[in-house]
Amino acid sequence: MRIKTSVLAAVMLFAAVHAWASDTVNLNTATVDQLQGLPGIGPGRAEAIVRYREQHGGFAQVEELDRVPGIGPALINRLRNRVTVSAAAAQQKIPDTAPAIGPDGSWRGRVD
């Protein structure tokens, strides 16, 4: 009986963790529709998040949402447990005027 109880508890814990993880939205990969499923995020804010992500290369941390127009500290606090960021997806955008260096280390001028 004790083994059955332990197995049942483990299964329930796994189900709870899986349900929590599936409800979490990654700011660096979410679509506008997925973002709209979050509390306080309508079409305008969802589009602003995606636009910011496209222009700036993603979010390194959830707190960077305060850089998105229309999102402030109160909304970030509401979203904190519902959103995440993936470090791999949060690549900084390289400016268009960044110098280009070839694979052999030679200078290639500017990227135009």
C-alpha cells in the first residue's frame, strides 16, 4: 500500500509540474496569440512585445519587459510567474553598422 501511495504522489507531482510548465510563456519565442493568453496582455501589448523582441534581439530577463511601451512594474509583477525567457533565444541584435570580420580574422568593413 505504501508503494502505491508513493507512486501516486510522484505521478501527481509530475502532472502538476507539467501543467505549470505548459502554462509558462517564453517571451523570446511566443506568438502574438500566445502572449494574448496572459493576463493584462491584449493585441496591442502582444504586438509591442514581439516588435521589441524583433528590434532588440530578445529578452535576457523578464524585467526587461519594462522597456516595452505600455508595460510597467505592476503588470510585470502580475506576469512574473507566467512568463520565462530562454537564454539561447535572447541573442542581442547586432547593429547594422557593426564591423564585419571574416572567418580568417580579416577586416571586411561594415555590414550594410
